[in-house]
Amino acid sequence: MDAAMVDRLAAGEGWALLQSLPPYDEASSLQLQGRLRDAGFEADLVAAAMTQSRLRSRATDKFGDFAAGMLFTPDGLEQSTRLAIAARHAHRYAAAGLREVHDLGCGLGADAMAFAGLDLAVHAVDADDATARIAAVNLRHWPTAHVRHALAEDVRLPRGEAAHAGVWLDPARRVSGVADARGRTRRVFSLDAISPPWSRVLAFADEVPATGAKLSPAFPHGSVPRGAEAQWTSWHGEVLECAVWWGPLVASPGRTAAVCTETSTSVVTEGDAADGMLEPALGSVAEVGEWLYEPDRAVIRAGLTGALVSAVEGAELAPGVGYVSSDRAGEVPWARRFRVLEAMPLSTKRLARWLRDQGHDRVTIKKRGVTLDADVLRRQLKMTGRGKGGSEATLVVTRIGGSQVALVVSPA
């Protein structure tokens, strides 16, 4: 969608058409487009409005009721911050006593909406003209938020008495150019390939102490700047981002994990993990305890499994796999607990025989730290679910002491 189409959709006939559309239904979308063209609407405007209707339907999960009054692009929607997470970003700036935020690379404006919602003045820019215009539409309800088309590198940031100002960056992680059938362009993973690049993000942080940047969950631990905080955040178990914070925005220096749902947030820090990191991993499958714990993926991504080791007085099965064994039954809000029914070296014949003897004819396979095809293993075990009256087992395939092992577990 180009800038001219954004302007057409954002006002007059285009906005009226968009707001008049019924809830998006893929099955009837072609018929609806035909009726709208027959009613006299131009074909390109109808197509753009229907695309917006489809994107709004998808955006409801991230933006709730706000989605019905917003404009989107496929790439922008995918990379945009969920409003609940954007609110957590904004609270950092408000808690630090800042009064304005320079959003350099605002995208569709999700984080800017959260900043403005806390009465922070927002100065937002985006390198893409159409995207900047979309952000302006999405921020129209907040008079203290202003958006313009510009490169982050060209923005003149406040100097001198700038303690009240902060910077927020969400570098683009998709390249411009040809999109796929769903309207998305190719994703990039290198810190040098994001826009602005990591070196420029670091320069912004040197220039303005209160700087935050939203990066990929694949952000390498070795790239966390000294004194900064890198927080991996999950939403209902899905790791969404790693945000790096500098200066007064730092809550706990080093690596942290935030495990979030609509009703709760748990934060795990390097301090929580320090003692557990000193505990040795298991040496053999014979040492597996009665309980198996699986931390949230954000905790694993942040390299903080040691916090779970400490919390349950256990031991990790093998360095880096994330699973923790313990004889202690406890509730950890950011981890799942399973009862261990059987633990053995991975042998398909032995495992298949045990599963059949227990009356199982199908399995759910969880694997970490091993390279195997779950479907191939399921066929080798002859766990096809075609038996009569059988039950399902949960199978964890991982490593202990350098060897592959199989644990049959039951959710606690």
C-alpha cells in the first residue's frame, strides 16, 4: 500500500467504506468485493479496504478493540508490539521520570500509542512514507503524539538539559523489496542487517542515556552492552522480543526474562539464577528425580534456567537443555511441572515395549537438545493411535550426560 492509498483510506469515501465493512469473512470476501465494485467504488480502493478488513481481523489479538480504528500493513502488523507489552515498555519511561520519547522507527505506532497513553509527548519517525502516514492515523487520538517521514539517523535529538527525554527504537528486521503471497518480505537476523544497524543503536544510547531498543529473541547474549539490561519477553509461552535498556530505564542489569499473560507477569534475573548456575547437571539417567520442570521459553532464551534449579532445589538434565529434575514438588509460576513415570536411555525397542505394556497407542513428543524427527520416532515406536482403547503418553526426548534419553511424563 503506497502513501496515496493510505491518504484515500484515511479520509472521506475511503474511511467511510472501511468503517462500513462487516467483520471479515474469507469465504464471502470475493462476493463482497464484487458487490462493492457494482455499487460504484473503484476496484483499487475496494481491494485496499478489504485488505485492511482482513488485517484488522488478525490484529484484534494484539490490539483488542483498538484494531477496529487502525490501519495496517502485513509486515507492520507482524513486527508491531502487542499493546500489553508496549504498555510495559512505556511504564519504564514513565517510571524514570521522562516527559517525552523519540520513537525512531515507529512502524505502525503501537509503542507510540502506549507512550502517549501515559501522557508522554511522542516524537515519532519512520523511514517509509506510507508507514509514517499509517502511524499518524493510528495516533490521531493523542494530540501530544506527532509523526513524520524521516530516517532515524537524521533526527536531531535534544542535547544539554535532556534528562526528561528518552529514545525508543524498533529496528526493521525485514528487507524491502518483493513480498511473498501473504504480503510479507524476507526477514533478516544479523544485527548488522537490521535498520538502523546495531552500531547506530549503540550510538543513540551513547547520545541519550534513556534509550530502549526492541530486538529479535535471537539476540546473542554476548552482545548485551555493559551496564544495560536485555529482557526476553514471552506472552503465553511465545517469546516475542528481546528489549535492550540503557541508563535510567534499566531495572536489573544483565539478562532478564519477563513471562507475561493478561493477568500476571513474572520477572527472572541473573541474580535469581546465580546459585543454580553453579549446580552440576545430571550425570546419568539413573539420577532423574520424581519431578521434571520445564521453564518458560523466555527464561531459556535468556539463559536463566539456573533460577529454576534454585527454585526447586534440582539439577538441569544437561547444560543448556532447559529441563530441570527434582525430587521436590513445588509451584513455579513461570515453569510447568511433570511427574516422571519412566526414564531410560533412548532405545526405540525398549521404549515401544514399555509404552505398549502401559496401554499407550499414541504419544506427544517434546524434544530439546537432540536432532531427531518426531514423526519418524512416532512411526518407529508404532504409536499411530490406531489401536482400540489405548491412551496417550507424553514423551520427553533430550540429553543427559551426553547421551539421548527418553522420559515418559505426566502433567502435574
